[in-house]
Amino acid sequence: MVGGGTMVFQGAAGADKSALMAECMEAVRRHSTPGDPWVAVAIRPETLKSAVDVMMRLIEAASAESERLSQMASGTVAGKLEKLLEVGRQFYGELSARGMGVAGVSMGGRPEVGGSGGADISAERIFRDAAPLLGDLHLVVLVDEAQNTPVSDTTRGVMDCLHNPPAGIPLVAAFFGLSDTQDVLRECGLSRFASGRVVTLDRLPAGDAASAIRSVLDAYGFTGTPQDREVWVNELAGLSQGWPQHVNRVAVLRPG
């Protein structure tokens, strides 16, 4: 995976963007192997104001995945993962030593008093300093409720590093939010999206909603007549109005 790239998934409430993000995170985890480690990192939109807070989250996720994979690996690969863990601990400690906590909380779990949160250090410098750790991993940063991303100068610096990672860090960022998400991200400096990288999620066509309901009935082992089955399919598909989130919700209603 080449460093850089941003994807946006936006749509009205009910399009099930959060569920899509969860599926993406699980897909990344399943793809990750000791020889080819991938790391999915969920970040809250308000965290994007601080490059230090974002980097701490990346390091935490990278260290956790390296530790998980090291238990599956052996020989040279295990040694490489252990080295990544050590580099991560050192860099985490360096940020902590500067008196910078994550999201306003110090390393000891106590609120910081008068901490700068790393506002005086550029996002690019922080990302470049972390390159020795992150360069051996594939990072997928996922931001839910992205329409709430704060618009500020510090956010713009972080967003630029996520969109065009310095030092060739292999990183892709994906934002999930309401229909105005792309407009908000433009205000944060992301004005050029590659073709096909912005996806608008909408209602499912009636046929697709019905097909999804049929799959649920199969999973539940529906034993009624074909006529009863179609009654349930039509009723539940209509109740969902084609919104994926509503399809998921009505699907938990088991037919009698």
C-alpha cells in the first residue's frame, strides 16, 4: 500500500455508516498477518485537533497489533515485531516526557494543568519522527461522525499528514459521516479527492432490501410456508424503508 489517500463515506442518518466502519476495521484485522501487519485505528473527530493525540492513538494501536501478531510469529518475524514494540514504547515515552497527554489527560491518568498538548510542534514533524515505527506497518485510520471534525489550523495540519503522510508512511484515512462531511473536510484543507474516493450512501433499492431480509430469514431458519415468508419479507422490507440501519434493526424481529 502506498502512503496517502483519503476516502469519504457520507449519507443521511440510517445509512449505517458506523456499521460499515466496524466492518472495515474487522476486515483490516483479518487481513493482518505477522509477515504483513495491518493496523486499523479508530479516532474520534475531536482528536484530530492535536497531532500528538493522533500519534499516540496510532502508536497504541500499532503496539497492540504488533504484540498480538508476535504471539503468532516465530523466528525473524517475531524478532522484527518485538523491535517494533520497543520502538513504539520509546517514542510513546518521548512524547510523554514532553508533558503531552492524550486528549488532555496525562500519562498517569490525571488532567493536565496548562499543558500545550503539543500545539507548538508541527504535525509534519511528529509524523516524521514516528516514521521509523509506522513505516513497517499498513495503517488504516477510521473516523466516525466525521461531520463533527473541528475546523482549526491544528486540524488542518493533522489532516494534511493523514492525506499526504510524510516520510512515505503507508497510511489511508477513511471518514464516515453525515451528508455534509465532505464540505466539513474541505474546510479542514482536504479539497481534492481522487475519483471514486467519495461515496454517498443512500437507501437500498426495494429488491436489495427484500434480499437482505430473505438472508436473515434463512439465517433464522424460517420454517413457514413460501407465502408466509414473502409476507414477512414485504412487511419488514417496507418497515425499513430501505435504510440499511433500519434493515438491521427490523431483522432482529424473529418471525413466529
